[in-house]
Amino acid sequence: MLFPSNIFLFCFFPVMLVLNFVVCGMFLPEKYRIKGKNIVLFAGSIVFYAYGEHWTTMLLLFSIFFNWWMGMLIADAGD
């Protein structure tokens, strides 16, 4: 999916705007709004990448979780 494509401009982008501002902003309690927005944007970005190339999505997910795991190990080593 490319940014100037019709599927992005008329389907994906409006859906993400509605999910981000309306669902997370109105239907979640105040203390969960930031976490809810992060989850919605993370899921949207994965869908965006998955639409283009499936194997790069697996590489992206592996990189995200590997870096998160390494960060947790570094944080534990500092204690």
C-alpha cells in the first residue's frame, strides 16, 4: 500500500483516524487512553506493512520483539 493510493486515502486512513480519535478517545477511561492509542496505531502499522509484503511483516515483528527483549535484559542488568 502506498500513501498516494486510493486504498490508503479512502479506506485505511479514515478508518485509522476514526479508531484513533473516536474509539480510543471516547470509549476508554482516561488512564487507558494512551495505551489504547498505542495499541491501535501499532496494529494499524502492522496491517499497513502486511498489505504490501507479507515476509517483511514477519521480519518487522521479529525485530520489534527481539529489540524489546534485549531492552528488558539491559534494564534487568542495570539493577
